[in-house]
Amino acid sequence: MIKIKSYPLSDDQINDYLLRIGDLNTRISSESCFNNNRPLHLEIGCGNGHFLLARSQNYPQINFMGIDISRKRILKTIYKLAKINSPNVQTILGESKSLLEQAFADKSIDTCYLNFPDPWPKRKHHKNRLMKKDFLDLLHEKLTANGRFLAVSDHESYFLEILDLLENDNRFVNGLSTRYSNEFEAYEPSLFEEKWRQEGREIYYLKFIKNE
Ligand SMILES: C[S@@+](CC[C@H](N)C(=O)[O-])C[C@H]1O[C@@H](n2cnc3c(N)ncnc32)[C@H](O)[C@@H]1O
């Protein structure tokens, strides 16, 4: 039994929702992790699982995977998933870029969500931002044909940097009728979205589709 704050989690509950890469003898795909061929949706930096939980409940016919680098956040996510029984969700504890590179099968991800990536606001820390050309190359490799990438942020300059990267990459096409949007219909809010909306911050959304 593991305790995170007041949340007790049994080993069985953790085993049900935590994918341990070392235990896999093949790369991650719907088939290898969910024993079916349903579309696989990946959330990068799923935090406490707010979005993952709501989205997976609304789309039970889709397989969801959440990655986060924080053990505490993954355990909080698992606690929520276990409480409502979520057979279409798995989580992975780890760094998303290396996991994508080393653990996911090519063309295995139908949709990838990036909700409120850490903006590293200080210029000297910009190098730590996740979304760069090499990450986009990886994403392109792992998305299925016509796979989708959705990103959301309250940080205008980082958001515009991501948008610029995608707009200048002819392997992707914009999936919205505008460059970006400040509203996304039928998009479950993450914890950060709820928090920043309450503060009155503007939220930016983009959606791009792999061009093949
Ligand atoms: C600003 S929080 C947003 C959390 C959640 N997506 C939301 O919108 O409420 C960023 C999250 O990304 C995770 N994270 C940051 N860098 C990561 C990386 N390289 N790989 C996996 N997770 C990462 C952090 O631990 C944190 O949970």
C-alpha cells in the first residue's frame, strides 16, 4: 500500500493503471497495451489526470495513455482512475521525449494532447521547453496517417512558438478554420485550464493534422 497524502493505493490498483516499460517485450501500441485495435490517444504531461479522466470517460471506445514525469502526479491520476474503474486508460511515469523515442511503436498514436506544457518563462530556461523541432520529428514518426496533435496554453509567446513550428512544417496541416482558437468545443478542461480561466487568463488552442 502506497500513500500519497491521504490517498491510499494498493499494489493491484497501481498495476492496473501503470505501464512499466521494462515489463513490455514489444513497443507501445493499442494492440500491445490494450489488446485491441482502437485508436490510441496520448496525453503528454497529464499532471493530476483531470483531463485524461474526463476525456476517457467521454470516449470509452478510445484507448488513452497519460505520461508524466512526476511520480506524485501519476499516483494521483491512478487514484482517480481506480476510483471510477477506467479500463481504457493506462499511465506511464517518465520523460515523454525519451518514452516516445524508445517505447512507442511508429504510427501508433492517433491523437496527441499537450495541455499547458511548462512554459519555462525565463529566457535562459527556454532551452528546457519540450516542444521543439526534434520533438515534432518524433511526433510525426509516432502519429498514424492523419493523426492529430492538439496543444493548449495560456502562455502566449510559447504558444506562438509552437504554432510557428507547425505552420512551417509541411508534414502537418492546420485542422482549424482559423490559425488558432481561444475556444475549443467539446474539449474537457485540464486542471490548469480551470485554474487559469478562473483567473481570467486568455487560453490558446491549436490543432494540426499529420499530412499523409
Ligand atoms: C503545467 S503542468 C500541466 C499539467 C496538465 N497537463 C494540466 O493542464 O493541468 C505540466 C506537466 O507536465 C509534466 N512534465 C513536464 N515536463 C515533462 C516531460 N518532459 N515529460 C513528461 N511530463 C512532463 C509536469 O510534471 C506537469 O505535470
